[in-house]
Amino acid sequence: VQVGKGPAQVGFTPDGRLVLVSLSEENAVAVIDPATRQVIRKVAVGRVPIQLYVTPDSRTLLVANQGTPKKPGKIVSLIDLESFKVAKTVETGAGAHGVVVDRDGRYAYITNTYVNSVSVLDVKERKVVKTVPVGKGPNGISVTP
């Protein structure tokens, strides 16, 4: 499937309805219908989107917008997967790179590569509730199922 420029990560909705691809060179996310294997739309997000993750209820896509070392991105885009619009942008930290959501869909964890931290985002409240210092250059992040 031809998705666009700079595909960085692929994600799936838990219900299998959509495939999502961050496009780091387009500042967008491609939305694919897996049945037809066609891009059905693109959604504009922040600078240099890298990792993305869908909430367990398949309703919201979180996209970490890393930016560059000279122009760091500091936001996570929350996309409503019914309207395909950015419902909210939340500031985390410079170089927002990795993102994952816990199994309950309550908290998201975002690595901030350029400031050596992990932000804890309350998904329901759509705000950062804690920032934890970590080692140099945190990248991807995972949670157990």
C-alpha cells in the first residue's frame, strides 16, 4: 500500500477496522481500510510524527510528534477515529517520540527524547498528570498486555 512520505510506524485499531501509519515527512497520519487496502484519508498532525497508538476502545489515536533537534515537537495529537479530526493536542516534552496506552485506556506514556523524560497523560482528562525523568534519549516505550 502506497501511503506517502516517510512512513515511521504502523498501528491497528483493536477492532480491526483501521490501519494507521505515521508519515514523518508529511506531518500526517494515513488511514487505511484493511479490507480494500486503500488509503481512505490523511489527517494532519504536528511536526515529524513518529509513534502512534490506539486506545483499547478503538476510538482515539494518539500520535507523538517528535519534530527535530533544532525544532523539537512537544505535542501528542489525539485523533477522534469517528470524525478523523484532531480532537486535542497535549503538550508533553521536547522530542515526543514513543507512545503507548495502558490496557484500561486510562493512561498514555510518552517518551520525550530531547529532554530525557516520560510524560504520563490521563487520556480521559486529556492532560499530562506527571513527568518522570529517565535516562538519556528515551525512544520507544511498551506496556505489558
